[in-house]
Amino acid sequence: MKKLIIAIMLVAFACTVVYAVEVVTYESKKGNVTFDHTTHSAATECTVCHEGEPAKIAIDKKAAHGDACKGCHKANGGPTKCNDCHKK
Ligand code: HEC
Ligand code: HEC
Ligand code: HEC
């Protein structure tokens, strides 16, 4: 029962913070990359990207070109070419 209550609270929490971030722009000399958090989180579960309680994720070049962005794009038909993400 206690576990169920905690689960409900976590879901309620997730719903209240869902629009905490909408579009994030990562600046790059190759062209800025925009990440639309709203469309990305509508298409999949929070837990695909967030472990535990959703919070800010630090994205650097290594993460972005790896599992945090490009890895999923490769697996799920998202953009993988430089200029698909980096817009000038
Ligand atoms: C899935 C989207 C995506 C693709 C595809 C992608 N990038 Fe990136 N790239 C990013 C993001 C996000 C960052 C993180 C920027 C930051 O550190 O804030 C980044 C960072 C970089 C950086 C370091 C930031 C800078 O300007 O110094 C370089 C250089 C770069 N990318 C070049 C490329 C090249 C070249 C390609 C193609 C081979 C490519 N990227 C493909 C999303 C992408
Ligand atoms: C496709 C990956 C992905 C999905 C799915 C996703 N997020 Fe995020 N989320 C991110 C990234 C990347 C950041 C960091 C953005 C930034 O730099 O502010 C983030 C940031 C956040 C933040 C921190 C905002 C801030 O600036 O403090 C919250 C809260 C959050 N997400 C909640 C959620 C919730 C709730 C869901 C599910 C409804 C969700 N996220 C789904 C990738 C995702
Ligand atoms: C869990 C899988 C997943 C992750 C992680 C993910 N994406 Fe995506 N992304 C997708 C898919 C799938 C599409 C294609 C959606 C479509 O075309 O309808 C997409 C589309 C995009 C697009 C083009 C459409 C748009 O929203 O403008 C950009 C740019 C993009 N992603 C950037 C990023 C960046 C930057 C990150 C990392 C911070 C990231 N994505 C992480 C799955 C993901």
C-alpha cells in the first residue's frame, strides 16, 4: 500500500513538472541545436531519458553524439546528420 501511494505521488509530481522546460537551445559553432522537450516527452516515457525523479540533464558533445540524443535517433529514425541537428 505504501508503495502504491509513493507511486501515485511520483506520477502526480511528474505531471506537475512536465512543462518545466519546453525548448532548450544548445549553442555550437557548428550551428545551434534546439531540443524540443515537449514533443520529445510526448512521444516517449520520461524514464527513457530520466533516471529517477526527472531533473536537468547536463548535455555535452559526448553525451549528445552518444546515448543522450543521437543513439536514440539512430535506433528510432530521428535525425542523425550534422545539419539535421546543427542549424545555422
Ligand atoms: C542528434 C543531434 C546531433 C547530431 C546528429 C550532431 N550533433 Fe553535434 N552536438 C549536438 C548537441 C546537442 C551538442 C551539445 C552542445 C553543447 O555542448 O551544449 C553538440 C555538440 C557539438 C560540437 C561541440 C560544440 C562546439 O560547437 O564546440 C561539435 C563540434 C559538433 N557537435 C559537431 C557535430 C558534427 C560535425 C556532426 C555530424 C558528424 C554532429 N555534431 C552531429 C547535437 C548533434
Ligand atoms: C528525449 C529525452 C527526454 C524525455 C523523454 C524527457 N526529458 Fe526531461 N529533459 C531532457 C533533457 C535533455 C533535459 C535537460 C534540458 C536542459 O538543459 O535544461 C531535460 C530536463 C528536464 C527537467 C529539468 C528542467 C530544468 O531546467 O530544471 C525536468 C523537470 C524534466 N526534464 C522532466 C521531464 C518529464 C516529467 C518527462 C516526461 C513527461 C521528461 N522530462 C521527458 C530529456 C528528456
Ligand atoms: C528516446 C529517443 C530520443 C532521444 C533521447 C532524443 N531524441 Fe530527438 N528525436 C527522436 C525522434 C524519434 C525524433 C523524430 C520525431 C519525428 O520526426 O516525428 C526526434 C527528432 C529530433 C529533432 C528534429 C525534430 C525537432 O523536434 O525539431 C531534433 C532537432 C532532435 N530530435 C534533437 C534531439 C536532441 C538535441 C536530443 C538530446 C538532448 C534528442 N533529440 C534526444 C527521439 C529522441
